[in-house]
Amino acid sequence: MPRTEPQGPGTNTHHRPDADPTPGSRPPLSTPIRPRALRASVRDQPPASACPPRGLRRRHALTILLLLGVAVAATALFARTIHPFLAPVDPIDSPTLVVEGWIPDYALESALEHHRAHAGQRIITTGGPLPRGSHLAEYTNHAAVAGATLLKLGIPTNQLLVVPSPRLDRNRTFASAIALRQFCDTNHLRLDSINLVSLGAHARRSRICFQAALADHVRVGIIAIENRDYDPVAWWKSSEGVKSVLSELLGLAYAWLAIDYGS
């Protein structure tokens, strides 16, 4: 028969720290009470390093907004300044006006007005073969078409020279400039300076090509006639303006980087 310990007065096993709690009894007061849901929420929280401080998140947001603002400002600046860059109007004092023959009739009219206003001595038209219709027309190249148009507009015959260039698939502007140089060499025509007439955003590229072909001893001014197919101040609002500006940007890069001007 198991031996039982005598219990004296005042003895209470429920208050002994080492006594085993009986079913239904409360745990010792030294054991913290933590609800199961609270323990789970604490366990599921990510470590402190995974959540950046609020101040750091705010700085990141401000940085992103600043970068977006810079991008918008740069885009607006590009849109406002790129067309005047591609279409410069920078004439010089010269008796010779060189007109790219592919430009439209209204641009030829403006070129003739400039020629008369500045008492020019000669107009030279340049350009290669017509892309279509040459078998049906009297004139088979842009230079001849532009020359005939200027004669019709009233320029004296002795002030007009027509210089066509050969058919090429690329570098057509540079080929027109080379044809002009060869014409001057063959006919002993001395050019000290010219004003080149082109259309819109093509003007800067034309100036580069003609300056390279005629060498540094010939000064080349440029007159960009406004392209009426779009508004040059808001060129991005029309498909024709976007196509013209972007294609001329690529063409300008090609003229700077890829054309062999020494050949």
C-alpha cells in the first residue's frame, strides 16, 4: 500500500511551485499567458529588415517623381528645339543660290523671291532622276523640272544653271553636291560661296553634304523653306511631322557617321 506523506496544518500542495497541476487548475503565476492568435501574428510578421523605414520609402517616391519630372522636361525641350536645329535659316552674302530640285513649287517660289530680293547673279538647280513619270514627262530629273519651273516663274535664262546628278539608291544629296563640284570644275566656274535652299528638316543634312563636297574654301549658307505639310512649331501633332523629324534625325546621324566624304 503506497505510503502517504502526512500533511500538517497549513500545508497546501496547490501553491507549491514544483507541484504538478491537477486537471482544471490554473498554471503557475510565473508562466506568461499568450493567446494563440497573438503568437501566430507575431510569428507571421516579416523581419524588420524586410520593411524599409517610412522615411526611406518617401525618399524613394520623391526620387522617382523627380526622375519623371526631368524626363518630361527633357522631352518637352527636345520637341521644342529639334526642328529649328534640323531646319536652320542661316543665309550668307552670296551671289549664287543652289536649289535642291526635289522641293515643291511653293519652295521654288520662295527661292526665287530670295534671289530677286538679294540681287542674285545665278540660280543652280540640282537633283537626280525622277522616281516615276520620267517616261511621260519632257524632263527626266529633278534639276530639270526645278529649272523649267523657275523659267516659268520668270527667271532670266542667263541666270539659270541646271546640274543633274546620276541615279543612286543612297547618298542622293551628297551625289548632287558632287555633281555640282564636277560641273564647276569642268566648266571652270569658280564658287567662293553659295546659299543652299532645301525644305524643312532636310536642310541641315543638305548643308553638311554640300559643304563636304565643295570643301572648306566654299562657304555654304542655308535657307530652310518651311514645310507646309505640317506645323513646324508642333510637328509632333501630325504623322507627317513625326515621320519627317525622325527620318531626318536618322539621316543626319547617317550623314555624320556613315558617308565616306573622301571618296
